[in-house]
Amino acid sequence: MRILILLKICWLKVIKIFSVHVNSRNRLIQLLILMLGFFSICQKSFAQWTNSTSHNTKIVINTNNPFDISSTSDKNGGAFIFWQDNKNGFPYQIYFMHVDASGKISFRADGKHVSGLYGAQENPVCTETRPNTAVVMWKDLTFSSSGNLFVQKIEDNGNCLWTKDGIQITTGNESVSEYSIASDPAGFVYTSFVSKGAAVTSEYKVKMQKISPEGKTLFSSNGINIYSSMKRKSMTSIVPDDSGGAFIFWLDYKNNKSEILAQHVDTAGKLLWGKNPEVISNISHNVITYVVKKSGPKTIYVVWQTQKSDKDMYHQLINYKGKSLWKAGGKLVTDLKGNQINPQVVVSDSSFILSWTNETGNDNDVYIQKFNRAGTPIWNKTGVPVIKYHGEQFGQKMVSDGKNGVIVAWVDRRADSLLANIYAQKINERGNTEWDSLGLEVASNYNSPKSYLSLISDGNGGAIVIFKNTRKDGNEIYAQKVFNSGTFVSQIIGFKTSIKGDSVRISWYAANERGATSYTIERASQTQIDSLKWDDIDTIESNGISNAASYLYYDVPQITGTLYYRVIQVDTQGNKQVSDISRVNYFAASSNVVVAQNAPNPFSDSTVISFYLPDSASVTVDFFDFHIDKISEIDKSFPAGKNKIVFYSKGLSPGIYFYRFKVGKFVDVKKMVITN
């Protein structure tokens, strides 16, 4: 316990205790495993995003025919991707992948299974939860031909947290036709689904299950019944409230028309709106699809598409008591001619941003509108076209830019390509476009089918565009990062650090600066525990608008060892760009022994261990494999000052290794990684 406490307090103290107290092989293994969390920070891989919109970043390989692709944010600028595939001769099963904020995939490039069950799996739906985790829900046919619902919690390192098979939330022979999933800030997961027995006289049931962050189902084994009747039901959606309960929505069919019904359930599963649900849509409307979003204070925003002579859209704001706050049956979104389809919503406390596709004749155009909490349009009476260009724009997705505006991505078939490409646009809070007036082309591989478009906010005013693309290599899943500036690579280019005398030379280039840009230089040291704690060194102001500008700065640190640097660009609108991280081994005159992290790390052939000695001394460096078996040793005298040792990987398998550096009573242990 003493070692664990000291590990959290001070890394250098742990090294000393390690040399005195850790005498057994097992204790050594335990301590080194505890160190892995810290060391993993030092092995950070940098940006993998490409600036080629015809190539994009391939994030999943060796798929057969991925479909039902869904994605969700990891809340750290990256994304989880789930899909259904039948590769390697297996039945259709659910796979997943994680890509981090820099575009680096987190584990095996062909993805991992969400479950160890052997039966067919289908229709994954997912939700973000705590940072770096996600939960996915699917139908599994291992135990029943009608299928049972399972859920699994996933980490960004590929671990499945709710047993290897996932948690089963329905049993028996009832057929499950529709389901949805959501989570709250505390990490609880909420699911709703429609089920029906095999008998003709069986009722349709809307049901709900709640799951704790640890993976325990909190209601009965098949969930609680929200509403049942002989009328057909479909398209259920669930939205957590602020107190551990949830709102459940679904379509209910009556007299050949469908209407939106809703119910509110408290944390114990009690129905709060009475035995009968509330009717949200107009009884005369035939609802085709709808979207629901929680909005504060204590209201739910609902928008739906109807089928009449034309397809129109209506929307409504309801409170937590189930009462409509606008006119009965909702307000018409727009009186544009033609069909209005595919509603997408971004909600803030004071407004709602709604996008849709307008079909008129042979043209499809993406429109957008902002409404206040009274349902009154703000930008234009009929909406603002995201792009007005002859052709077909459709299938749009939308996320917040974090500044009361949005980013929209869509599939676009133009005259110069038989098959569609993918474009994006940023619309600010005033309804003005900020990127190319004809849209920013983000996926342009010529004449190749693109589908299953999804859009994930990067949390910094940009977005990750995810899609399926059929190219000569087959059907693969690709992604493209778009920074808040509308560029495909960071505006901070060529960030470098090097040692010049007693200083650290820091340099970078900046592309497409927007006036009054500033750059904050930050430094962190390897001696800090758990995560790199960044300290501000200085802030530099730009010289104004420039297509390319170079910057140079010299830092004289008061600490020695392995140091990390980065620079953060902030523009006039508060948008931030963070550079790659650069590492240097800095040795100033010191009365202490200083050992740097080996570089490069990871490495394939050789690596260099640099160190500083205040006086000449005999140095022993022991090398261990992951099982803590000694594989090599260096015992040699070195002069005072800066020194280095070269370690060669010849004959060693790829994997994790350790080296222990000893000079007198000084001991330091570090990890190194050998790759192919």
C-alpha cells in the first residue's frame, strides 16, 4: 500500500522505494504493471489524419460488406464505430473500432467482436457514456430464432467491460422489432424496445430497461412494460431525464395512420403521465419519421415528417409533464414547396437548429433554420440553403460547432461525377456559411459508392466524417477530419523542438491564419504522474492574416530530463488548434543523475538511452522482457556530463521491455517498446 501511495505522490520517490523494497519477482511485476498507465502517455502516437480527400483515412480494413454502420463520440475528440459484417465465413456479427482524436486506430485494424457468442448478430445501435467508453446494443440470434437484445460496454483500448458475451436484456420467444439506447451523465444506460409474441392475438408492447454503469439490469429480466395494445408500434426512442428516469417515444398505428405517443418513467419505473401515453403529433398526420432531443429548462423538442400530398415537417416543444407548449399538433417548419425530409437537430438552451432536405423536381437541396423557444424562425422564414447547386444533395448529418453554430455534412451527386461525393459546411450562429460557398469536399474518391454517412464532433469546433466507401480494395470504412478552420490538417505545421546550447529551440509554421491569432507554448515533464500536466511558458501574438507564417521561440527550462512541448493556437472566435507533441531530452548542469526516456520509442532496430552524471561513475543498466526475465546487461564507467547508451533489438520479439538504470543508490526504471 505504501508503494501505491507514493506512486501517486511522486514518481522519483517510487523509484527509490523500488530499489529498496521490491525484492521479489512478483512485487516487481506488480509495480511495473502499475507504471504502464503512466508510460503509455509517453508513447503517444501523433496525427494520422490525411489532407487528401481522395484517399481519406482508412480506419477499418479487411471487411467483407460492412453495413448498419453507426458511430458515437468518445468525448475526447475521437469516435467509436460499430458495424455488421459476415467476413471469414461467419454469420453476420457485430464488430467495433475506435479512432482517437489524432486519427490513430486504437487496436487491430480489422476491428473486434462485441460479443463471444457464436450466433448471428444484427442492427447495432450505440451511445456515448463516460469519456473513452461507449455502449452498443444489438439483436442476437444465438438462443432464439426471434432474437434477444444484448448490450456491451466498450473501452477505447478494445476491452469489453460487461462480460465477454455482453448483457442479455430480453429473454423468451417474443420478437423484438425496434429498439433504441441512450445514457445519462452518471453513466446509466437506458434502452427501449418494441416486442410482440408469436400468437396472432399477442399485443405489441413498448418496454424499457435501465442498466447501471457496472452492467447490472435494474428492472425485471424482460424490462418494464410502458404501453401495450393490439395496434402496431415502431420507431421507439428513449431520452433520459434529469433524475434517473426517461422519456419513451414511439409510433402507434391507428386507422392506417401513425402518430407519435410518449410516456415519462421515473427512476423506479413508475409511469408519470398516467396509464395512457400522451399524443404528440396531430391525429390527422401520418408520421413517417421523427427526432427527439432533450432541451432545457425541462423540455423536450420533437420534430417529425408527415406524409400528405407532399411530405411536410412539424415540430413541438413539450414540458416534463407531457404538455405541448406550442399550438396543438405542432407548428409547420417551413412552407417551402416540395417534400421536406430527413430532419436533423442540434439543440441549445435558447434555440433549436434544424436541417432537412428539400426535394423539388429533380433537385435536392439541404436547408437549415434556427428557431427560438417559441418556435419562431430566426434566420429566414423558409430556411437558409446550406448550398444552392444543381444536382442532388441528401442524407445530411449535423453536429454542434460548440459556438451556437453547426457543421453539416451531406452526400452530393454533381454533374462531374456519376457517383456522389461527400461535402461539409460550417454555419455560424448568424446563419452564415464559413467554409467554401459550394461546400467543402471531404470525400472525393472518383466514381466510388459512398454510404452510411455519420458525423462526430471533435469537441473543438471541427468534426470527423465517417462513411463506407467501395474502392478497388473492397468495401472499407473511412474517415476524414475537418478542423474548425475548414482545413484537413492542423493549421500548426512542422512543430519541432531541438537543443541549442542551454536552450530548447521551438519552431513551427502556421497555415491560413485569421487575424489576431495567438499561440500559447506549453511544457510538461516526464516526472509528473498519471498524465502530462501542461504549464504555460509564453503567449505569442500573430502578425495578422497570413497564408503561411513561421515562428521561433527559445525556452531555458529550470528542470532537466525528458520534456514535452506543444503549442495551442487560438483565433478571434476562440477556436483552438493543438499541435502535435514534441519531446526532447534536456540536460542542464545538475547535481543529480538524470535519465531520459529512450528515443525513438517505439523502435524496431535500435534506440538511444541518454543520461546525465554530475560526476564520473560506474553505471549498470539491466534490460528485462515483459515477464521480468533479464535479457541483457551493461556495466560500464562513464564520465561526468551527458552520455548515451545504444540498445539493439536484434534477436528480440516485438513487445514491451524495461530497463533499470543504477548509479550508486540512484535507481530509475523505464519502459520501451519494440515493433516489427
